[in-house]
Amino acid sequence: MSILEDEMKQRKQGQAARAAILVAVAVLAAACGSSSPTAPPPVTTYNVALASAGGTAVTGTAVIEDNDGPTSTVRVELVGLDVNSAHAGHVHKGSCVAQGAIFQGLQVVTAGADGRGTATTAQVPDSLLTGEYYIQYHVGANPPGAPIACGDLPE
């Protein structure tokens, strides 16, 4: 074999090795990029009716989103409020009939010109979803005063 033939053979082997490396890199890159992202865990939602209390016409709803982890988010909407009024809310131990101590404060609901108001409270412990608690909103913000709306929480 001549020197020229030997050099061409080595060149072809080098090209084949480079091609094999490029194919391997392409396969690995494709494999890394093909993993599908994991979907977030589903959020369980509970809807709670807030009935009027204390002879008021105030009613509403509480939507509880049981987040992934040890907490929930509570979103409250009240209707029938006095214009521009502010109302403290709490999660209490017990039920609307057998009322107990405050377990967790909720954000104040402030009514707009239409007598509606909303508030969202994050990081509420999931233990409120044991069937042993209720949500209650009050006639004022500070001091809270008498109850105006109440709803028992589900298990």
C-alpha cells in the first residue's frame, strides 16, 4: 500500500469516527429534550354557601382551593352589604349553630358601590377541611361585631 493510499484510509476512518460521535450526540440531545413536563397536581375546590346571619340580608359564597401541600386559599364574596363598608371574617371552630373560638383570620371584605365585596386569603391551614369549622363574617372590621353571614365548611 502506498503512503497516499494509507493516508486516505486513515482520513476515511477519522471521518467515520466523527460521524459516529455526531450521531451519538444527536441521539442523546433528542433523548434529553423529549421528556414531557409533569403536570401540576389537580386543585380540589370546595364551594360553601354563606347564609345571612343576625337578621341581615347579607349572603355570599366561599370558594376554598385545597392547594398541593398543607394550605388552602379561601376566596369570599359577599352581597347585600352597605356601600363602602368593611367586614372582618374568620374561620371558627364549631358550626354556625354551635359557634366556637376563632381558628384563623381571613382578609377583610370591603363593599363597593354595588354592595358587593370580595377577599382572598392564602396560606390557610388545610385542617379547616375536617368538618369541624365554619366561616363567619361580621358587621364591622375593627371591632368585628355581630355576625352577618355564616357557612359550615365541608370535610
